[in-house]
Amino acid sequence: NMWRYGKKQSESSIAKSISFSFDSIGSYFVTLIATSDQACVDSISTELIVRNPGTWFGGHSKNWDNPQNWSCPILPDSTMDVYVPAGLSFHPELVNNQSVKNLFIFTNGNLKLNANASQLNIFGDVNNAGVFDNSNGKVVFRGNQVQNVLNANFNKLEINKDSFVSFKSASIIKDSILLIKGNIKLENNTLTINQPKKILSNLNSYLITNGNGSILANNIDSFLYTIPIGGSSYSPVQIANYGTTDNFSFRLIDSVNTKYINDNPSGIRVSSGIVNKTWIIREAIPGASNAKIIFQWNGADEQNSFDKNNAYVAKYDESNGSWMKDNIKAVNGSNPFQISQSNIDLFGPFVISSASVLGISEESNAGKMLVYPNPTNQLVNIVCSSSEDQLLEMYNLSGSIVKGPISFNKNVKIDVSEIPKGLYLIRVINQNNTIVHKVLVE
């Protein structure tokens, strides 16, 4: 661009103000040329950088509170998007309570919450391609719009909003999560919670596993933990593990099917006699846990003919395609309702039923088969209450047959001295029933 200004011979200087606008953000080079009929021509060139409001350029310090570190220069607020680029002398550090709308951290950009009192209130989305270090502070999602989060981990996380937050990638919560109002949807991603004792939630604010994602709660021991999982409604589980401390994953499906493959529904969808929820619960290291789990649901989740006085927990065993059923009992509570199962050392899809629609007998398997000695490293004896013709198969936890099929009547002995140490399942099938029993080979 060129501007020409004239001056009278008696004037020693002249001041001019130039205003112009740009169509988009970016860098612009401007050249000013001074001309005269009696003197030489002079010119000056300069670079003008056009930034969005809310762009950090850190020209003075790392202090978030200094307006001179921001474009315009204006401090961001809840109505302003914030952009943190790379290649700066100072990266922003926040030590108090601040708010933004959408947060964009570009590749090699860095935003740090640098004090325990640091709190960043976010009213829009988070898109992080750099470093979002909030290990010393808290992030709070607020507002009334749906918010999307991409590539962000959190130290302390709080949800207090009228809608939900959708996680578009895996995330880790290192310290605590406070769910006051609004939900988190995990989509197909895993949310890892390092300190599940520090989960606080309520029936209006919980974690929704609306895809194939799950909650991973680390270091579950004998403390009774509440996992605030839900789908169409709040359906939490409480879990205490009296065996070896382990990490557990949790996922909820708003339906019940007769079969499951890789923890996904298969077979026939069940529409009566059940609570319309499937809790998928897995341990990281199979076979070393001894868990008590309390399942909770609402009355509206119960399907036709569900009998609260004759209910039971059933777990689907994918290794042999059968249901393992707990004792029949009355449920607890009065909307919400609860039922519990203890001494759980095998995990998978769990459902609540009061009918035989799942393909298992109404009678409990307890007392139908005796397996001893257990644990064993030589022979194992199997004695059944039925003397009819029966078929026995022995599986490992991967679902592969290691013994059988073996035909027998009332009792049989199996030599396990040549199979690897570990936990196995013995499955006995007769005309009227299928019985599954665990055996530990040492």
C-alpha cells in the first residue's frame, strides 16, 4: 500500500493518522512512502500482525492477568475464545480464577494452571494439540451448551452445567471429579480415574457410556467405591474388592440380551422379567479378585413381569456361552432399588432378572456339583447330584477347551498335572441343566 502526503516548505514536520481494515487474521507487511517535489523519496516498511481477541502472545511475561500479554490488549472472559499458539517467549500461567469460552491450544503451545487456587472455568469446547498442564488446579465446565473435549487430561474436574460434556478422546482424571449438575458422555473413549475414592456425584450428574467407551477405576480394594455410571438413567454400582487390589472397567448398556460377544449384545433382546440394564464389569488381572458389587436401578427400568421378591444377579460367561446365576432374593430399597452379589471372582456382563428368559434354570446351581480338591495340581474330582448322562468340558479364561469333551454319569476324575497353572472353568451339560464351576490349578 502507498500513501502520499505533502507539506509546506515552512513546515518542519507533519503528523498523519492512517486507518485501514483487514479481511482476516495473519501477518501483513505495510510500506509507507514519503514523496516530495524538491527532496528525495523516503520509505519505511513494517509488519502488522492481526490477531483474534483472546490470542496469547506473551510479549511481557507468563502472567495470565496482564492484559499486555493478550491481543487488543484485553483479558479473556466467558464470552471470549482463547488461543494459545507455539513459539512464544512466555507461555501463559494461571494462578487464580479465570474464565474462557472455547479453548484452543495449538501444537507446541502450553497452558499451565500453576497454583492450587488456579481455576479455569470453560463455557465452550476444549481442543488441545499442545500441553494443557492443570496438575495444580481445577477445571470447571459451565454454561448451558453441549461442550466437546479433545485431548485433555485433568487434575481436578468439576461439571456444573445445564447440558452435557462430550469426551472425544481418552482422558485421565488424576485427583478428583465433582459432578454437581450435567453429565459426561464418553462416546467410544475410556475415562481413567486414578483416585476413585474422590468421586462425588448425584442422580442428576453422572458418567454416560453411550458408546463402547468405559470408566476405568484404578486400585480398587476393600473400600466400598461408588461408580456413578448411567445411560438413560442413573444406574451406579458400588464395588469392594477383598482380593488382590486391581483396576476395574465399567460400562452400562440400556438393554439385555441372551448372549454377548466381546461384551457387546448378541442373541435375542429380552423384553420381560428383567431390569433393562447390562453392567459390563471387567478386572485388569483375571482371577485374583473377590468382589462384592451392589447394583442400583430405578423402577422405570424394570420390564414387564419383573418380580422384586424373586430376583437374582446373573453374569454371562463368554468362554462357554452360559449364564452364571446367584441366589434368588428380594431386592432392597424403594425406587431406586438395589441388589448385591458377593464373592465374585469372574467378571463380564451382569444383569438383574427374575425369570428364566436368559437360558438358565430357575434353580440355583449351588449344591449341584462338587469339585475337589480345589486348588489342585494333580487330579480333580467332579461329583454331580444328577446320575444321568452328562458331558464335561474344561476351559481356560480365553475360552479355549483344555480338557474334554468327556462323557460320564455321576462322577469323573480329571488329570490337570500337565496344563499350565491358572484359573479354569469346568462346564457340565446334561439334558436339563448347564452347571459351571471354577477350579484353580497350582
